[in-house]
Amino acid sequence: MLSFLNPEWWQRLRHRRGFGVHSPSAYRFITEVLNERLPYYGYERLDSLDADPHLARLLFRVLVATGPRRVGILCADPARRIIFEDITKAALPHAGLFASSGSTDFVIVDSDSGEEFPGRLGSKGAFIIDSDRRRRRRSLDGLTSGSSFDNGRGIAVVTINSGIPRQHFNVKF
């Protein structure tokens, strides 16, 4: 089926610019973090890494916007884990890095490398890489508050905010 006939494709395209997003915090996150097109201060450091530039810059912006102090990196592939650690250190030089999601503020989960999704997300959010759409959606079902953003191509970002009810947005980023 052609992608432009898919209703979710149109919804992702609309939400990309903030159309149809009524939550001020979700609108700001979509327009200023997920779809930021201007260069960030740390992009030069990321270009030296052996990582997908789009993924590295997106993770960098999400980490800077959420500002966690303790980051859990769940990745079975050691090479990808080192890349995620380098991106986290570039974004948050003083953040503690952990190999579990137990007492962390933010969790980076790479299910594509064989890592299982944790039962508990970080207290500030999560960055989920999982090409299996159903598994990615199941991982977001347990949210009771906060916003989740799914690009439909293997990446979901979750921000936890106990002051707002659960919201889900299909966004092209």
C-alpha cells in the first residue's frame, strides 16, 4: 500500500509541525526537540562518532531537553552501547551511567540489539529503539502519565510528567 494513503502517515506529517497537538508541553517538545533543524552546540562532538547522525543528534537533543542525572543504557550490543554512552556523555557530562533501569531518571533501550524492554521506565522518560511496531506499542501501554512520541520507523520517545494525563502522538521526526 502506498504510504501517503495511510492515515497514520498524514497524522505524523501534521503533528510534525505541531498541528493538532493541544498540549503546550508536547507542542514545545515536538517543535523544539524532535524536529529541531538548527544546529545544537554539541553536534561537532557527535560527528566524530561512528553512529547514524540522525539518531545521534536526536538522542542528544532529547537528553539535553529532559536533563536526567542518572541514565540507564540497556543495549546487548557492546559497540552500540559505547556509542550511546558517548552521546550521553556529550549531552550530559555529569550524568551517571548505569546498565539497568532500576533507579534511573532516563532509560535508553535498544531492543533491536536483543535487549528486553524493562518493566519500569526512567522517572523522566525513555528513548526506545525497536523496529517491531507491536512490541514498541506494548512497551508504551503501561504509561499512566506523560507523553509518548512514535515516528513509525523504529523510534519512540517518552517524557514522563505526572501532572498531565497520558498522551500519545504519531510524529514524523
